[in-house]
Amino acid sequence: MRIGLLGGSFNPAHAGHRHIIDMARRRLRLDQVWLLVSPGNPLKAERGMAPFDQRLASARSLADGRRVIASAIEAVFGTRYTVDTLRRLLRQFPRTRFVWLMGADNLQQLPRWRRWLAFVRHVPFAVLPRPSYNHRALSSHAAHRLAHARRPARYASVLAELAAPAWVFLCVPQHAASATAIRASEGAEP
């Protein structure tokens, strides 16, 4: 199995997430995408964060239970950091080929992730474009540090088979939706 892992708060899940799922499934030839709903992202403030059950339900609204699975596995594992979650997943599913999926904004902030260099040695990852983040992400510290592991976008279909560290920046249409904007618009309504 080739499984894409899309971690996040899903506060709330939205059309931009769906776009990432669809683009990644096609371009990376994934059998499934698992939405890993974070019980608590250490890099995000708790203020304004919906309860975990509500965010999980939001992610489930994007899932079909077959090709796209919304998961509370980090809450089950009791992990807070991606590197720890990956270690457990790789131990539990040794024959599965995982690919981490992230938006360009996450590539830019990757050095803030706990043991980020260990993370990139666990699984290959695909970076999807996001409006206003792409240039900064591709010129970021992480992109420069991992330049040796970057593969051309034409490698996307075999990324799951490559040994980590390996990554691609997918040249796909962008989607402007963001959870921050959705929360702001909902807060503006009476």
C-alpha cells in the first residue's frame, strides 16, 4: 500500500484540504490518504482551536472511509510530534509505503518541528503549493538544507518507493482556502 499522510489541526477541514488530497492521490499514485488530526499542535495556540472531536468530525466530512481516512491515531498513540507518530506508524505498518503531504507553508516552518531532520529521514514527502508561500518555502532554510534530497516533480509517481530523505514540490493548481480565513469569516458574522 502507498499511503499519503496529511497531518493537521483541521480547524476546520475545508476545500483546500480536499484539493490537496485529490492532487496528491493522483500525482503520487496513492492508494489512500490518511488525515491525521492532531490532538494539539505544539506550534499553534490553543486559543481559537475547536475541540478535538469537532475537528475530527470536520476531517471525517472529507473522508470516504475507503480512499480517504480521517484518523485519531495520534490521540490513540499519545504522540504530539510528527517524528514520534511516524516512528510508531512505521513500526506498526512495516510493509506500507508512506509519503508525508504538506503545504508550502509547512516546508517554510519545518525547522521548527521537533527533530525535523529525523522526520525527513523516516519518509519521503511531497510539498504542495499554497498561495503566497511558495517562493518563501523554496528559498527557506529547510529547502536549502534538503536540496540534495529534492527530486524533480516528474518523480512524483514513484516518490513512495524512494528511500528517505526524498521530496518533491508538486506543480499543481493552487487552492486559496485556509482554515484561518474561514474562522475569521465565521467570527465576523453576527
